[in-house]
Amino acid sequence: LRAFLFLASNCNNVNMLMSQLSPEDKKTFNFDVQQLHWAEYSKYVLNEEMSGLPAARKHLNKLRNLRYGFNTVLAILIWCIFIARSQMARNIWYFVVSLCYKFLSYFRASITMR
């Protein structure tokens, strides 16, 4: 929270400074981040070649899918263990599944009536 407040106060200071600059000073001291070309800026800051960007994106997508798959399997395992141990969890599960089934049947019936 402190970091957020610090950044927010800095942003307010930058906005205040920007509003008080004359048009000539705004041209001389251009620090509006909305005008940055972020791909070029990141290339400059990271000193990286942009040719490796597609491979990096592909790798990040694989990692994201791996994380989603792992989280899904973990959630299913925890839920199965929880259902196996608790009658109330089993009742809630059956209730949710029956509601989904009723909703899908209603949705299917409303589509065929059109």
C-alpha cells in the first residue's frame, strides 16, 4: 500500500509539473509516457534483439498454459478430497450440478422455441 501511495503521489507531482510547464518547456522537456513507443523503449532498456520476441511469447504462452493446467488439476484434486470427506460438500456439489443441468435444459428449450 505504501508503494502504491508513493507512486500515486509521484504521478500527481508529475501531472502538476506538466500542467505548469509552458508550451516551449513541454517541447523541450517532453516526458509524457503516453507518447513513448514501448516496443522500442523496451528494446533500448533491455538491450535485447526484437527477433527473439516471437519465441519469448511462445514460451510465455506455454508457461501460462502449464500454470492453468496445474492449477486446474490441483483444484480438482482438492475438491475431490473435500467431497469424499464431507457430506455437506457433496450436497452442495449435487445442488450446483443440478442447477447447471436445469439452466442448460432451459437454455436449450428457449433456443428451440425461436
